[in-house]
Amino acid sequence: MISSMRPPRGVQLDNTLQRRTLPTLDRLDTSAMNHIGDTPRVTASTRRKSLQDIVRHFTPAWFAVTMGTGSIALLFHNYPYAGDSPVMRGFALGFFFLNLVLFLLFSVITAARYIFFPGIWSRMIRHPVQSLYIGTFPMGATTLLNIASSDIFQTYGFGGKPFVYTVWACWLINVAISITCCFGMIHVMITLQQHSLKSMTTVWLLPVITLVVGSSSGGLLVQALQLYSPSYALLTATFSACMVTIGLSLSLMLFTIYILRLVVYGYPTGVSILSVFLPVGPCGQAAYSLLKLGSSFRSLLPLSYGDPGGLLRQPRTGEVVEVICMVGSMILWSLASMWILFAMLGLAHTLRRERIEFKLAFWGTIFPNGVYANLNLALATTFSSTFFKIWGSIYSVGTLILWVCIALPTIRMIPSGRIFDAPCLEEVTLEGLASDAERSEDDLKNGT
């Protein structure tokens, strides 16, 4: 009688399985689960993180903070209204030193992450999104070099020749890192990662932009370097021209793929929609780089040595190169303006349909907008244009407001650790929990 009232064995197994697996899953914040493709991911963003957790979840994307902060410092330096006032110079130096502190702090935390958790590197480098943010490291360093050469040396005359050569050496190291990031990450994307057209975003541009950003820093450094060594200055300008050519060419190829992705699958959803601003970066930065390189070649050419009949000995060569660079910069300004229009339309389209949760990816919007504002200010100086002067000033103020609006919620989220989120680690955790649940089910079925 009693035995006849027992539930079937399968029901017992299901209940036992629920008792053994549900408590484990309950500890996860299921409301914070995202989906990339068909793979669920637990962000655990609402759980307060310890210092150890913060180090483990400190992704390369944090260097986008230094990129955005550095672009604000450059805008204060180039601002056309009261740019020479002590207040504006103070703000430029203030943002520079803030950026320097952040860069050094982030570098120390990053080094600690891979020293104390060496297994994270292999997981991160295979992640199709997080690994691409490695390029933000050399680009963050470039913003420091730009202010060091254009403001600290040329405005204040700090350090003299030893300082200029030190910045030049740092630039050479940064160029080596940029080249490694560009070609190394493209190779990793081809050989170690899985990508599809549907999952494609403009984050693919991050390893490529490193060459473009590095070339702009070289163009600024030429102006300081030619005071002590015109030969080194010409070598720097020539190598920077090669870098911007390669970086811009790769960027234009990726633009074509991205347009196809938008037409076929529409705008990205969620926080990924913010990546629509990234195409403004290579266009704006390449245009700025061409302006600086054009003025550099004009001051360095013609050469006073070599074959008397050579092209570089002709008196008009430098002027012709500058005009070509100016025309190229105007074309790229037009492309950057087009991408801003696309970005605004895409962002408005997404915001009408869903709410975007604040994440670290918001910082990726500051640098491209800062680059575009700085390009307008540079064009205003080159063409003595009132339009570019006013438009660049308005856009600079808007970029500063954007920086403040993103910095404040970031600071509020740091104490709880919610802003620290490494998807490559959380996906591994979820896969491990799923494997444990499967093993538990197999054990129950086998009667163990």
C-alpha cells in the first residue's frame, strides 16, 4: 500500500536533480544574464566585488578611459577662445596629469591581473570582443605623448632636448606596440577566434586605429624634433605617413563590411549600439594626422643633401605635399561627418525601442567625438575658417559634457565593483556550472 503511493523513480530523480542544481543556479543573478548569439552570459554585475575580483575583472577596455580623458586635455590645449589664458592651460595640464595617473594605475592593475591570474590571458585573447580592446593601451599612451610634445614642451619649453628625445623614444616603443596590436590581433581573429557577419561591430576597428593614432602623435612630435635633428624629424614624418596609410586603408575595408552588416542585420542592439561612433575615430584622426604631416613636410622639404635633381630637392615639393594632405583631410572630414550622422540616427533608433544599461563601453564614445572636435579646430587654423572654429568649439563643449556625464556614473559604480565586468571569465563560469549540472544529472541517472 505504501509502496504503491511512491512516485515513479523518474520523478524522484527530477526532484533530486532540482534540489541539487537549483540552489547553485539561485546564487546567480539571472536578471543580469545577457545573450550573445545563443550563448547565455552571467554578468553578476549586481554582486559586490572584492579587490581580488576587481583585479580579475579589469579588462583592457579600461584604457578607453585614458583615451577619452586625453582627448579632453588636447581640446583644452587647442581651444580657440581664450586658449592662452591661465585657466585653459590649467585645465589642459589638469586633464593631462589626471590621464597620466589613470594610465599608470591601469597599467599596474593590468600587470597584476596577468601575473596573479596567468590563465586569464589565454581566455581573454580568445574572446572575440574583449581581446580587441588591447589596442586601447597604445592609443591611451598616445594621448599622453601628444600633450607632452605639443603642450608641455612647445608651450612651456620643459626639458629641452633630453625631454624631446625621451618622448621620441617612448613614441617609438608605442609604435612597436601599435604595430604588434594591429597585425597580431588581425592574425588572432583569423586563427583563434570565431566571428560572423551578424556579430560584427566596429570594435573590429580598435586594433587597426592604433596605427592611425600613432601617426598623429608622430606628426605632432616632428614639430619639436626638427629643432634638434631635422633628419630624425623627416624619418618620423615619413614613417608616420606609412602608418596612417596602412591604418586608414584597413579601416576603409572594415567600413565596407560594417555597412553590409547594417544593411543585412540592422543596427546592433543594447550597449553595442554605442560602437556606431567608432568609425568617426579613424576618419577624424587620419585627417588630423594628414594636416600635421603636411605642415611637417613643408617645413622639412626641400632637402639640402642628396641628388641635386631628386624630387625631394625641388623647392615646391613640400608645398605640394601639404596641399595633397589638406585635400585628403577635407575628404576624411566629410566621411567623419557622415559617420556622426549615421551614429546619431542609429542611437535614436535604438533608444526608441530599448533602454541601454550603463557599462564601461560608454567610454568608447568620448575619444571619437573628441577627435572630430579637435579636427575641426585644426581645420579652422589651417584654413582660417570661422565655420570650423565655431563648429569645433561647440563640439568641444559637447564632448566635455559627454565626458562629465560618463565619468560621474562610473565613479559611483566603482565602490561596489559593478562597473568591473570581464565577459570572458563569466562565460567560463556559466559553462562550468552547466557542466556540473550535467554531471549531476548523469550521476543520478546512473544511481551514483
